[in-house]
Amino acid sequence: MSTGVIILLIVVAVALVAAVVARSVVARGAGGGRGLKRRFGPEYDRAVARHDGDTKAAEHELEERVKRHGSLREQPLESSARERYLVRWTAVQEQFVDSPRDAVVEADRLIAEVAGARGFPDGGRFDEQLDALSVHHAHHVHGYRRVHRAAHAPTAGSGAGSGAGPAAGTEELREALVEARALFQDLTAPARGDEKAPARGKSAPQEKTGKAEEAPAATRTDTDTDSSRGRTHAPWALNRRHVKGS
């Protein structure tokens, strides 16, 4: 076989390998990237932004999250534990009226505790816990991130000199808590086939405030939903008109 033929065969082989590799890369970009975007939703966009628009780096990060935490199986909550968590969240929402930051700190602590009870990494390892939650609750995990940042932000000198600073800070805390509630509701939702309504002999927000029973339905927020489905009642606690300092 002549040298020219050998060179030609080598060139053809290299071209075939390059074509296969290129097709594999294209297929991965169309399928893998699209699958990650579908799975992570807004978390996908945040990962891309965190990597300054580098899609490959962002997708690599998300793929690593799935490898580490995709096989995690969430543990069910006992109905008694679930009810205790719901009562504590209601107290957090009520506390927000008088002490927004303390309420956010408690919300951060409570979500970490519930996530740990569901089988996610311990709340002491926040970054790992957040990564695991993002794999299984991607569309709601950002609220927890916001609450955690707010809970650990310095308090002294937060707000720039003008009188608008404290009000803006309170509003930011309110929005973070409202967004974090979606993840809390996911984590405390009853398993399928276990949706019996808990006992309602006591209603913490109504007994404590004496206002919830008097408030007409029209004054309630869209968060006044059924606690038997993992929803928490917030008839007025996060209404900006009632929050001190707003």
C-alpha cells in the first residue's frame, strides 16, 4: 500500500472521528442542556449568571449536583411533626409584624430543620443542603437562599443614610419570607394517600391576635390556604400595612 493511500485513510479516519465527536457535542448541548434547563428552571439561569454566561460551566455544576444528590430519597414526615412545623411557621409569620429580621432568622432555622428531617444534608452544611434541595425542589429553593442571606447579613449600618433605607430592608425581608414559604410548603406537604386533615381545635394565629376571625375574606392574602395540604395561614402577618417599620 502506497504512502499516499495510507495518508488518505488516516485523513478519512480523523475526519470521521471528528464528525462523531462534533455530533456528540451537539447532541449533548441540545439534549443535556435542555434537560437541565427543564429540570432546574430558574436555577439553571442563576447558575449561568453565576458563571458569567458560561453555559458549559453552569451545566457542569448542575450535572455535579444531580450526581451527588439525584438519588436522595426524601423521608416522609409524621403527621404530628408536620403539624408542629406548620404551627411554628405560623408563629414566624406573626412574629414578622413586630420583628421582621428575627422572623426571617427563625424561618431560616426552621426550613433547615425541616429539610434535615426530610433526609437532606444537615442545615449546618448550608451550601450542600441548598444544592440537594435545588435538585429536588429547584423552582422554590431560591426563597430559602434569600432568607438565609438575609438572616446572616450584618444588621448594624445596613441601610444607607436616608429614611428610605429601613423601609426597603423590611420590604426585602418580607419578599424573601414570602418566597421561602413555597419551599416550606413543598417540604411539609403530606405524602400522597396521607392527606387527612390535622386537628383544628386550635388556630394559633386567630387565638393570639384576635383579629383573624374578624377580618373579612377580602382582606386576606392569597396565602390563606388549607394547612392540611401543607399550606400555611397568613391572614395578615405579611401584609405590608401591618408591618412595623414599613
